Amino acid sequence: MTDLGMPRLPAPGYPADVRARLETEAREIIGRYPQSRSALLPLLHLVQSEEGYVSPTGIEFCAEVLGLTTADVTGVATFYTMYRRENGGDFHVGVCTNTLCAVMGGDEIFATLKEHLGVGNKGTTPDGSITLEHIECNAACDYAPVVMVNWEFFDNVTPASAKDLVDELRAGKQVTPTRGAPLCTFRETARILAGFPDPRPGAVDHGGAGGTPSLVGLRIAHGRNPDGPADPTEKGA
């Protein structure tokens, strides 16, 4: 059987019980959308929650339940960086190394964690707890440098606090991000992103705002151009 003249992925099927459960959950997800194709993104999170990444088996499953080709599904899964192509750790630690975070210390944080964990970019620690990756802008520049763990924000991070963070995760301690509920595993996060309720009692009640906004760039700009906008933190501004 081929898709657009290309061989199907060499993917084993899910075990019968897993397949039956995923089909039930997939129907629930698809039912939320007027067009079934629109359910592809949450379905990719669903299969990622099953195996920890979007495997060839997961791609084929999504294609079958949506009536798409595996090429269609692969094109989407490889476009969005939230979908892993290989299995990884329970906690995906992403260090922003885009311009502002890099200037504010993101590059140093990433280098520190690589040495501390003994892994490179997209590497996973031998105990399977941490996958480390440098990532692009997290749209949280006010709180640079920013680290994300399973897509939850940790603001105003330093090399020292980053080391403490991963050490606590590896020790099995409960870690709470700057804003949002305490962290759960990558697979559990993927299931929530697929659109299923967080099963942890009271998790949705957690809030929290961002850290203290960084005004370093504004202060530097003001120092170079005294006629520019005043620092709003100064008295009388």
C-alpha cells in the first residue's frame, strides 16, 4: 500500500488494547472540530503522550484515523518543534538562546547545563530524566533569560538556578514554574495538550504571573541617548 506513490512507513501497529483506547480518544478529539483534518495537531500530542515522541507508528495511526497520507502527517509533525522525533527524557528542558536571552545569559546557561548534565543539544541524561535543547524565542523577553520545562516558563534564570532546577527534577522533587501548575512529565503534558483534563487535583487552580520584567535594554538605550524615553522605574517618570 502506498501514499502518493511512496512506500508507507515501516511502522509496527500499536498493541490491540492500546489501539482500541487511542481510537476512542481520537474520536473524542475529532468530534470537537467541524473538519476532521483540524484535529491533527492534538492527535499528534495524543500519540506523543503514548510513546514520548511522534513515532512512525503514531504517524501512521494519525493518518489512518483522519484519512490522510503519512506524508501529510509527517509534514506537520516535522514542522512544529513541540513534536519530538526521538524519545527523550521525562522533562524537556529548553534554554532560549535567541538574541535577548542570549545577551542576558542564555548562552552561558546552556553551556553550563551541557557541562553539568554531560549531554549536548537534544541529548538525554543516562537516567532518562532530562532532555536538553536550545530553543528559539519563547515570547517572554521581558523575563530573559528564560528556560522552559515541558513548555512551562521559568523566568529570570541564572546558571546557578538552572543547575538547581535540573538537580531537583532529577531528584524527583516537585517543581513549580514561575507561572502555572507544578510540573508533570513530558508524556502527561502531551496528553493535556491533546485536550484532556489535567487529572491532578487542583492543578488548574494554580496561577502565578511572570517574574520581574527586565528593563536592562531600556536602561542601556537611555544611557546612550539621554533624549530618548525615560526609564519608567525612575521617580517621576
